[in-house]
Amino acid sequence: MCIAIPGKVIEIEYPFALVDFKGTKRKIRIDLLEDLNVGDWVLVHVGFAIQKVDEEEARKTVELLEQVFGGL
């Protein structure tokens, strides 16, 4: 099973972005996405941002992952 985790972009220094995952910050690659801005929400899989998502969808996904895995 593959899982992509939503996070909020807080800093961009192409080809990397600093992404906040509920307080945990990680540097991830953003090469696969165009027109990415600070404040955008992305799905991250194995260190790559693979898709932009809106904030509501990101929050719903986090809630679901917390239910399935007992917290993130």
C-alpha cells in the first residue's frame, strides 16, 4: 500500500520546499508540480510532492489517516 501524506508548504527554494506536517517540518522535492506557492497544500509520497490539494481535502485526509493509523 502506498500512502501520500498532506502537508502545507511553508518555504520554497526550488527544487525543494519546506513542508509542515502537523508541526513536523521536512524538506521535500517539488519538481513534479508547477505553480506551487507558499501556503499551498500538497500530497507527499517518498519525499516528493505529487499533487496539490485544497486545505479542506488535506484536513479530511489527515483525519482519516489518524483514524486508521492512530495518529500522525
